[in-house]
Amino acid sequence: MHFESANSSVIKSIRQRDFLNTWLRLYARGQTMPRFDEFQPERIEEDLPDTVFFTVDAAAQPPRLTIESDGTRMATAYGHSGKGRLLDDYLGPRLAAIVMPVYHECIVRQLPAYTITDIDDIYGHVVAYERLLLPFSDGGPVTHLVASLKTISENGSFEIRNLMRGNDALPNFKLCAIIDRDLFHRAPGRIPPGDVLEFG
């Protein structure tokens, strides 16, 4: 699987960009992954239905991810809750083979990963599934991941029930990216250090 090099501008969702900016502000202090308990985006309660939290055993090969909570929309899209289960077991062998490499790349690189996948709902509507993965650590390897999962369709409405399991076609990746450029958060209207204003 090929991952493009990207910065935050690749992310379409405003709320996902807010998640990333929160991570970047914490990352910028020491150019290292932040602690999970420091991650407190504004209005996170509004995003909990689209957010999944994982604990990570990075010592295992491949790393093992346990679902600590799963957003209601994810549970609906996959047909059932996965809390307490290993992610690859929850996905099943067909989906795990194409989805788990995204999580593993995020863990190995210790940087955010972002993907856009096209999926057909049961009525044939194309749904864009936007996944943002953010890694966290207590100072060593990755210990936690936060996944923000957004779904949107140009057709407007779509059927989310069993979206990920409702047909035989596997998800089609339109974009796979590691966010490894411009790893800082620039507040709107601020002048970056070193920039000079010229008058005249």
C-alpha cells in the first residue's frame, strides 16, 4: 500500500481538521507524540458518535489494537459493537487485509494517517469514508490511537446500516496519506516566526 506525504490541507472535514490541529499543538512542543490524556478537542462530545478509541500493544508483531469504545455510527456501519475486541478480529479477514495496513503504518511512523475510501451502500450510492488516525504515547512507542470516521455522499442521503459489510465489493481507496509535512499548528492571522512584513 502506497502512502502519500501530506499536510493538514488534505483533510476535508472541518471537525477532523480540528482534531488534527489539537494533536499538532501538542506535538509541536517537543516534536513527539502527545499523551492520550492531553487530547481534549473543543466540543468533542459532538464527535463521539464518529470517534473510536484504541489501546495499542506495539510490542506485538504486527501491533495489536483493542477497541476501547466505538462510536455508534461505526457500530451501525459494521453491524455490531466491537468494544473489547481486537480490531483485526472485529473487521474479519477480508476487510482486515486491506484496512489494518493503514493502522500499522500510523503506528510505525508515529504520525497521523488519513484515508478516503469509496464504498457503495446497499442501494448503490457511493459513500466517501474519511478516516483520520492520531497516535499517542507515554514517551515510548504508540500506546493509544484515536480514529475519527466521517461518511459523506454526493447523493445526499445514504444507508449507513451495514455499510462496511453490505456488499461483496471491497472498499476502494481513493487516498492514503501520512501527514508528515508542516507539523505545526498555525493559528489564523498569525505571522509565522521568521516572516517579515514589508511596507512600501
